[in-house]
Amino acid sequence: MSEYHTPVLLHESIAALVTNPSGIYADVTFGGGGHTAELLSRLNEDGHVIAFDRDGDAFINNKIDDPRLTLVHGDFRFIRNYVLQAVHDGMLASAELDGVLADLGVSSHQFDTAERGFSFRYDAPLDMRMNQEGDLTAEEVVNEYSQEELERIFRIYGEVPNARKLSQLIAAARAKSHISTTAQLTGAMEPALPKAATHKFLAKIYQALRIEVNHEMRSLEKFLDGAADTLKPGGRLVIITYHSLEDRMVKNFIKTGNPSGIEEKDIYGNVDAPLRAVNRKPIVPGEDEISGNTRARSAKLRIAEKS
């Protein structure tokens, strides 16, 4: 499983998740199956895991053969619907879960498979679809979005200071020739790239495009609502984030019950939030884990419990 993806904060996340070894749990980002395998190892024969992934490659590479595991090829934003369907089909005994785990990072397999177009390290088609059956690609975003829309994506999702200049350069380049590869895109933006820490800057740009292609922020918002509805009282929501936008959304939802962080109070003045934070500060990987897996360096683990 490690050949496909190295799970981040593996033991910390599963230890926080499992409160009932006979319970029903969801791993909504199956990936290489590392978290799911560890989760299954902590459950008894009555426990069960339903695992989701919108990337079909994850299940093609699956090496877990366990009757306590149900696999679902789908977007985690629909967690509530999938759980209800699994109950209807007799795969799950209850529509209330003891815990939900989400690792929001892109898998190592996706980054390292050149033709998927997630990384600027390869000259590859501008794809970036997590679900390869999806309609929108990074090529379409780069070539068909307006200059203003591109600026918005880079500014909000990439948090780069020169979003306008980047969008202007792309618009000028595509007016001369269609941009279809990562090398062409990087070349178009070259005059606006900093001389120092270029790779870090490019990572933000490619992150912004990936978020747009996969509607990541909207999916996360819907997932948080669905997960909170699906958890039983005392059930745990465990989420690993990798950039400030998604971490802020998760933190706000845990605190206030909505991703914007606006407190909505009941008639008694209590904040109407379905979850409570278990850890006030996020758990981060140690130096040993980061040295063995540099992609873990930005990870943050947040734990919440259903009230």
C-alpha cells in the first residue's frame, strides 16, 4: 500500500478515531488504503468500515481483502446518501457512524503519475481530475476561463500576491497558442515566477487549479455537513488538512457549525454547533515522519466529537 500512497499521521489519526472496536466507521479518502488497513486492525469482528474514493485508481490498486470493508467509488460530499444506501442494501447495520476519517491530501500516486497532470515536475497533459470521469480539466480552466476568473482562482485558492499578472500572462499566451501541457503553462507564467523558492510558488498555482477542477472547497463544505449528520452522539470526526483554506474551513465548522465561522446562537445564547473540538491545537507530524515523507510537512490533524 505504501507504493501507492504513504499515509500521513497514521497512528495519531486512527487512535483518535476509534472509540468503539465494534463500531461502524467511514474512511472517505481511501487512497492507498493505509488508514483503512490500520483502522480495520483496531476493530473486532463486529466492526465495519465503509471507504470512499472518487479516483477509481485507488480501488484498482486495493490490496485489502476483508469482509468488514465496503468500498464505494464516489465523492465524499455524498457521505450521507452512500451510508443510507449501504444500510438499505444490507451492507451496514446502522446509518449512524461511530467515526469518520478524511485525509484531504492528494495521494502520492496522483502526484507521481505524470499523465494525471497534478505536478509541474513532469511535462504532461493539463488534467488534474481526481475523478477521471469528471468533465472539467485544468486545460479547460486555463484556456476557457476569463482572465478575471483565473485571477480569482490564483488569488483565493493559491493565495499568491501577483494573481493578476499571472492571469494576464496566461491570457496572452493562450491567445497565440492553445495551452495543453504543464510545461506550456509554466512557460507562460515564467516572467512572473520568483527567482527564489520557485517550486513552492508553482505548487500554490497548481494547487489553485486543482481545487477549481475538483470543486474541492464546495465538496468539503458539503462533506462536513453530511459527516456531522451521519455521526452518532459521541462519534468522532478526524480530518487531516494540508493547506490553510481547508484547515480554516474545518476549524470554523468544528467551532461554529458552518465553514464561514459565523456563530449562530439559539434562544438561550448557545452556539448552535453539532461538534465540539477534542484537540484545541492541531496535531502535526514529527520530524521523523517528515524526514521520511516530505509531503507530510504541511499536514494538520483536527479531531471533533458529535455532541
